[in-house]
Amino acid sequence: MSERLFTPEDVNRLIPRLTELLETGVERYRQATALQERLREDRARVAASGGERLDARDWKARAERLDGLGIEVRQVLEEIRALGGVIKDLEMGLVDFPGRGSAAQGDRIVNLCWKLGEDAVRFWHGMDEGFAQRKPLA
């Protein structure tokens, strides 16, 4: 977790970059998941057929592409962490930022909760809560 405490305005200033990063990360994650599934199906087919031969170059190229997609996803996640965000769900595009709650929230440290597609951070939840417990900021 970031040592910095964010305000909603701080997070809102990051939204254009977060959107760009998460759109890339989500797409690469989906590509990797689909490719991984195809490779798993190929393995199962080979095992079921007693050793059917595959095009080794194609198999290697797809495995290398999967590795490359994994690297790209990790780079996106690292950049979001460097901005101070904590990825909660990559598929949903869900990122939390630690912040200080309002007096109404007991001035405690909370998570400012932003989801890909939202144009501003509007929700928060306690540090021991998750997306389902999001509450409006105001």
C-alpha cells in the first residue's frame, strides 16, 4: 500500500492515465487468458490422442506471446502501483487508493474506490471491506 494518503481530487487527476493503463491491462489480460485456454486445450487434445504432433514453431510462438502478454500486464500493474493505486480486480478495472475519510467517516484511513469507466472517484470503503461495501463519498 502507498504511504501517501489521497484525496478524491488527487485520484480524479489520475483518472485519464488510469483509464489508459487499465484499458491496456484488461485487454492484454483477456488476450492472455484466451491464449492460455487455447494452449490448455491443445495439451488436452495431445494427451487424449496419445501424442498427436503439434506444429512446434506455432506452439512456441504462442507460448512466447503468452509470456509477452504476462509481462505487459505486470508492467501495467506496476505502473498503477507506482501511482499509489492498489489493483483489486483487473478484469473489472477496480483500483483503490488509501485516503483519509471525512469527519462523518471518523477521520479514519479508508479506500477511495474507483472503477474503470467512472469519470470520478465517488465511493469509499473501509480498509477491511471490499467493492460490495462501497459507500458514496458525499
